[in-house]
Amino acid sequence: MNAPLPKAGDLVYVTRAASVQFSKPIFCRVIRVLDWITYDGWCWLDVYQLDAKGDAVVRRSIFVQPAKLQRQQQAPTPRARHDQRPSPGVRRPRPSAGARPPPGSTPDQRKSSDPFNGQGAGLRWAARMRQPCSSS
């Protein structure tokens, strides 16, 4: 009798009992069970390998015996990411008015010690290219 296959989203602890390649056990989040032909009692899984914090560190396809997988009751919660974008429809507060340049101002109207009037690195590069090379 075959053991039930894990489902997408299940957290499993893969040990040497599940497959000899895992002499060092790992935590994995199941992505899907692959429908590849295998030996009886074995299956291929697409998984995310998790670190100690519960963050996915690598995507793997593993060959295991599902009966020997240790299913975990509670998944480690991934830490909050600071670079996530808000959901569509969520508005962010606008920066204060003092942080913006005054309306109608252009780069050449602002005081600057830049001899290239804000044209930047392109003109600096061109000016260097026009200078004769010095031989050492």
C-alpha cells in the first residue's frame, strides 16, 4: 500500500530514511508532485529548500519515498521582506512638499558648480576624449 502523496504547500522534513542522498536532513516546502514514472513507493517532488528562518533558498527536484517523509504540523513563517511592493489599489502617502523641487524649475535654473550644466558624465567623457594622450 502506498502512502499518500504530499500536496502543494506541505512542509516536509526530508531525512536519510526518505532517500539516501539526504544524510543531512533538510526542510522543504512542496511545490508539486511530478508525474514522472518511478519505482513503486517512490516519487519525484518539486520543492523549495528552506533555511532555519523558513525562507526558500533553492528550488530542487528530489526523489523520495513519500511514506518516509516527516510531515510538519506548523510551517516556519518566512520573515517579512522590506522590499515588497504594496498590493494593487493600496496608496502610499506622498512625500512632503519640501522634498520636491519647486514647480516649473529646471536643472539649469538651479545653482550648480557643474561646468557642464547638468549634462553629466556624457560630456565629461567627451571632454576627456578630446584631450591628447600623455605618453609616459
